[in-house]
Amino acid sequence: MRLFFSQVGKFFGQVDGSVMSQLLRMGMFKRISLYDYQAMCKVNPHSSSSARPLLSPFYNMMAALKWFMSNVILFLLDFNLYGLWHSDHFVDASKKSKGDILQPCDTEYPSFVYEPSIKETNSVIKCGRCQKVFVIQQIPDSNLLMMVVQADCDCSRQYSPITMEPREVKYNASVKCDRMKSQKIRRRPESCHAYHPQENAKDCGGASDIRLSILLFLISLISSIIISN
């Protein structure tokens, strides 16, 4: 049961890649690629420049001095004066890890779109010595899907999880230059969706009809006066 609680809120493809792969093959979900043009990616710490040995010999001295000063500042921040007076309480000063260096980049990540024409389906997945059966059905008047999956058949060896982790997009010099010059203007919707046939417009703005109850106000006022006296 603890395993099931840890899976709450996760993407379904990450929890069960076999069923998600089968749904993609059946056409119930369609995989599309989205791009983030304002992402931040980690810089490879092992990358080095060939021009570094040509720097001044004082570079190593400045780097050592910078390292010494940063450790002194971290020591002062982690120093606990309260522990000098009360020896029963100590604070363990842990070495702070250096933050990752980030730089602007473009990333690509997958997204999955549901095909609403498929209301209900079921299938059988063969996973070695066992078979996994699942049934999926759309809940009416909602965007939810109810799914029942056979849990005693493990298909993790045959099917890897489907994640939504973004990956960095590498451009060559010409494509990167064209990408930076182009201005991506957001496309406006073709029509305005301000009405839905299943929406009751009379329920909108009902908060303005809330009025103060004089009787309850007087009872509360009298009770507060009696309690205060």
C-alpha cells in the first residue's frame, strides 16, 4: 500500500510504461513534442578551455584565495554561538554543495493528447510468462478516465517507463542564428469560447445575493458582550 501512495500524482507512463505504450499503439493517446524556448540547462562542469594555461600565473593564487574566503564565510554562517553556552545542543554544520551552473537553452519534452472519440477500450499485454489485462472507460461529462489494470503481472522488464523529462535541443551554428532572429508570436484563438450548452449562466454572480442576517448578528453581538463582562 505504501508503494501505491508514492505513485499518486505521477505521470501514468512513468508508473506503468506497458499500458501507456499499448494505449499509444491503439490510438487512444497521441504523442506530440512541445518546446520550451526559455529553459535553463546545466553546464557541463568537465568542459575546459584550451586557453586556460595562457592565463596569468596569478590566476591560481586568486582561485585559492577565493576558495579560502568562501570557506571562511560558510564557516561563519554555520557557526553556532548557542552551542558554546549549552553543550547539550549542537548543530551539525554540513558542507554546502556548490550550486549547478545554468545557462539559457531550448528543451523538447513530450506531451500526450487524449483522443475523445474512443470512449471505452480494453486490451491484453503479453509480458513473458504472464498477461496483463486492463480496461479503460471515459467518465461522462468530465475529462477523467477510469482504468482498471491487473496488478499481479510485472512488465517492467519488457517495457521501460515513459517519462516527460525534457531534453536539450542542440542546434548547429546556422540554425541557432536563424532561431534567435525569428520572433515567435503567439497565435490567437480563431474563435471565442464564452458559452457552453451544459453551463447554467444563472449560477454566475450569485455571491452578490449574499446578505447579512440581522438576527445572527445581534445574537453574536450580545454573546460577545456577555462573555467579555
